[in-house]
Amino acid sequence: MAESSSSSSSPPSPTEEIVRLIKRLSAYVTFKMSSLFSTSIPNLDSRSIGAIAGLAIAVIFTWRAIRRPPGEPRRRQPKRRTMQSAESSSSSAAAAQSDVSLPHEDNGVQDVVDHFFQPVKPTLGQIVRQKLSEGRKVTCRLLGVILEESSPEELQKQATVRSSVLEVLLEITKYSDLYLMERVLDDESEARVLQALETAGVFNSGGLVKDKVLFCSTEIGRTSFVRQIEPDWHIDTNPEISTQLARFIKYQLHVSALKPERTAPNVFTSQSIEQFFGCA
């Protein structure tokens, strides 16, 4: 007796609950259908017809939910990311196909466009102005930079202006106040240098006059010239003078075939003045 009472009082299983719910739903549906169909169809109003339709839909969905196996996965919609990737791949493929199928006429038009839109090479004047960083005053020695000769002793015999430097000198005089200076051993050397500059046409442009060609008898004298003028740039071949002036001059160009071991941050090195300005 104790076992029968305990078994009768135990709660029903989930399966029994579902069966009981289905039986109640079936009885309710049977009652509703009988009460609705007992009335003639012409006497039904819109509410009754809507109730019948809603009840039928509810029964269908309930039946499908009951029949679906518990382990069957629900159908999922494809991810939007997959669709977007497929669209992007198809569009890229279409673009590639269109590029391949370009006619020869389009290639000719592209060649014309490329020809007109080639990068413009800067002029020597633009390069000089950029290199000098808008420097308004420049001092430069003659030997080894403007002249072929490299020592005062050679100037006692001849003075020759390097033809490759003339164009650079002309551009410098357009943007800056240029002073030339050199150490000479006698007055004849001074006259010889001035004559060589005039013959080469250095004074023809008007940017450089003879009064801006300075001469001295010592290297210290040239250093004093530079410090008195206070240029933005000084060009020289003597590394000792470049080192001494590094504290006082904003920028310097040291012209030498060999680069010095140690130079100040504001001292640049080049084999020639033409090479520094990119016209060598």
C-alpha cells in the first residue's frame, strides 16, 4: 500500500504532460469547430471568419512543432558577411575582366594622359633657391671652386674660369648677394683674376660687380672677410677655415674630392659646386 500511494503521488513525466496538453487542445478545437459550423456560413461575420483562420493556423504550427524531432537543427540564414565577401569577389572579378578587355583606343588615350602628366623636372634656378634655403647672402672663394687653379702660386702665371660653374653662378646672383674672395701674392695676380672673370662673362648679368671680388694676402684675411659680411652661406676648400667659421656662419659648403673625417652639422661636403646643385 505504501508503494502504491508513493507511486500515485509522484509528479507526471514531461511526456505525459505533452500528451495531456494535446488532448486538451484537441477537445477545445473540436468544441470550437462544432459551435462554429452549427451556424450557417452566410450568417458568419468577419470576426468569426478571422477566428477560424487564426485557429487553423495555430493548430498547424502546433502540430509541426510537436512533430519536429528534438535533435533536428533549425535552418539558419546565411551570414551577411559571407554575402558581402561573395559580392566583393564578384565585383573584383568583373573589374578585372573589364580591365583585360580594354580596347586599344583606351590604351592610346591613357598614353596621351601619361605624357601630359609626367612629373615636371625642377629648373636649375629652383634647385639653387631650394639648396640655399632662401639664403640672401653668399660668400665664395675662387681657387678650386670658380677657377681651375688651386693655389696662389698658379695665379701668378694664369687664371682660368671653369666653364661648368658659370650657369650656377648666374643663378646664385639672381637670388642672393654674392661675394667672391681669394688670397693672392701680388697685384698682377689680382688683375689676372678680374680679367678672367670679365672674359668669362661673370659681370655681364649685373648680379655680380668687380667691387664684390675681394682679395687678401693671408688665409686669416679671408676668414675676416667672411665674418664681416656675415653671409648665410660660405663656400670654401680649406677645412680649417670651415671649422673656424662653423660657429658663426649658418651654412657652409666644403668643396673637396675627399670628405673630411669630422665636419660640423651645418657644413656640407661636395666634390664641386656644380655637383652640389645637381648640374654636374
